[in-house]
Amino acid sequence: METSEMKAEREELREKVDALKKDVAEVARIAKEKIVDNTAQWAKAHPTAAIGIVAGLAASIGFALGLLVGRNRG
């Protein structure tokens, strides 16, 4: 049987876990905001490099898709 002491410990543990979840969510939100802000600032400071990176990613994705489609047709 569960004693009142065990119930109290379980409730306290649940409260601590809930507080930890809130803290982790807050840290994740702050990190996301900083990453987005810093990325946007870097892209504004280095527009040519940003365009080159996007073009390189697009070309890589296109190349990979071309390989996958080509394998299925052969």
C-alpha cells in the first residue's frame, strides 16, 4: 500500500519535473531566438556568402534528387 509519505514524495517529484520542463522550454526558446537573430544579422553582413550557401544547398539537393530519380528509372 502507498503511504501518505510516498504520495507526498511523488507529488513533490512531479512538481520538480514540471518546473524542469518549463526551464528547459524557456532555454530552448531563448536559444532559438538567438540563433535566428544571429543568423539574420550574419546574412545581412555577408549577403554574397549567404547567397552562395543557399545556392550550394539547392544544388546539392537537386543533385541528390537527380541521383535518386535516375536510379529508379534504370
